[in-house]
Amino acid sequence: MRLLHIVPSLEERHGGPSKSVRSLANALAGQGDQVDLLTTSDEPQKKAIVTDAAKITVFPRAAPRWLTCSPQLRQHLLTTPADCIHNHALWLLPLNYAAKAAKKNAVPLVISPRGMMSGWAYQHRRWRKRISELFVHPGAFSAASGWHATSTQEADDIRALGFKQPICVSPNGVPIPTDEELASARTTWHQLCPTTTSRPVALFYSRFHRKKRLKELIALWLKEPRGDWLLLIAGVQEDYTATELSAEITAAGAQDKIAVFDGNGLPAPYAIASLFVLPSHSENFGLVIAEALAAGVPIAVTNTTPWEGVANESCGWCVAWENFPAALDTALATPLDALKLMGQRGRAWAAREFSWTMAAQKLQGFYRQLK
């Protein structure tokens, strides 16, 4: 099959889909499909990325750039033959282009909401999203032949909104980092934050977005004594910057309790963590959670992320937000050796259940079912 996958951006600052969609496209190409991954950037010229198994083409954006307008992407989709068109993300013009191309060429359209139909995310600034439904990509949802969800929770969210089309539940894959990769990242972060060589670290690593409850996590951390634990906050700056957060922490006299870094261009800091924390309002999958487990780090997350299975695997805590303070207290009181064993169980689970090959095979079958 020839598959056209569309994602608005591959830039790191746009979070998990910029990484996971690329990995999925490469995995599908590795299974024998001809896969074109189409995306956009602010660079003025169309370009190809030739290092991947999938054929990646980057199209320039035009005004209004905030809607990911790209006439060249639109024209390419309308004139390129395919057996299936798969669009990732909502509310932007590429979904409009994908829906029109699928209709013109009489091929199935699959939509991955990538968390944008889930709980808090769907209701946040709802008026803007309603405008997008009506004017940016009108009719695209009803035109979909099927949906791709990365968890049963996300599939339930799609159904709750009234959509009846088939849904393929195919979780993201996650690579298991090698010992050498972990050692290299550990060295980098020990140099950046020397206190991590001698103190246990609870890690928040994600976008600095209000959806992640980052400000609430900081307030919760400072509410109780945390012993020798350090909360390390790192990731992609968005609603907040590292400078702003650091200033607030310093003003509270808590610079010895919390450290903040802009993670852009740095290796993921899982290797220095004894616990990973993410009390997010909403996640369709939560790639950073899977990455933490793959790196051997136990997790403490909210049940608005689809990770309640950690209880069965004994590798972390997944609880309602109102119970998160107690879960955090329990996690921080757990001996470090016990946390390490939990992390080892999580790493084994990630290796067993979350591979890109499995994700690609599930979607391959789904595409063929829709033909």
C-alpha cells in the first residue's frame, strides 16, 4: 500500500506527535508499505529528509502560519496517488487538505486526534476549536473512514463525542535505551546539575504547558518537606519558560528544592531520575511516560493519562488528581532500592508491550480493512 501520513510539524517544540508520528511512519515503511510523511515548517523552500525509511517531505508554511497553511502541501495531497491518507492532529488546515484529497481520490481517511479529543484538552478554549470544526476543516470528522487512538481511553473519548466509525487502538511504540545511551545522558545531566550526583531526583520532563499541571506540581512539592529529594523540571518551553519558573522558585526561597532547565537540544534526563512525575490534565498516550518506563524509571501520574496498568505491573502509581498528593508522598517514602526494582519491572513491560513493529502491524490491518 502507498500511505500518505500528514503531521503539522516535526519540530520538537510541538511535543510527542512530532516524534511519535515519525517513528510510526518509519515502522510502517519497515513493514513493506510505501510511506510518505508530509509535514510543514517555516523554512521558505520545500525539502526532503532522506535519512528515514519513510519518504519525508517538508512543505513551507504560508500565512496564516498559526493554522499551518501550506498551499504546496494541499496541492501535493490532491495530486499524489495513495491507498490511504492518515492525518495526525486536529484544528489545523492540514486536516482540511487531507479530507479533500481523500474525497477527490476516493481513498480512506484515517484521523489520529493525538489527544485533542480527550477530556481537558477538548474543552480547553472550546470556542476556538468549534470555529475550527466549522470553518478550518468543515466536515472532516464525518468524512473520516476510521480513527486511530493510542489508548482505549482515547477511543472511549472519541465514542463519547458520538463518532461511529471504526477505531483502531494502536499504542505508540517506545525504544528501549541502551546502557551506553543512559550513561551518556547521565554524564551530561550530572554536569548541568551537579547536585543530582548525590540526591534522589523526581523528574518532570514534558512541555511547559498548563495542561501538564506544572504550576500545581511546584506548589504541591513545596507544600510538604521532601527530605533530600530534588524536583528536576526539564522540557520544552511553551506557556512558561525556564527563566520564569526559576525566578518564581527563587522568590519562594526554594532553589535548593527545585531545579528548572530548558531541555531543548539536551538528552532526555531519565537516567538521573529515581521517579518520574506527570500530573497532567489529559494525555492520549503520554510518550514521555512510556519513555520513562523504558529507561527503568517508575512513574507517578494522574489517571487522566492511560497508564492505570502500572498498578498491575507494580511499576508506579496512576491515580486521580485529588489522590495524587498522597501517591507522591508514598512514592517519595519508598526506599530507593524498591523504586529501582519497580523501574526494572516497568522497563520489561515497555519492551514487551510497546514496540513500533506491533503498532505498525495493527494499523496495516486496519488500513486494509477500510479499503
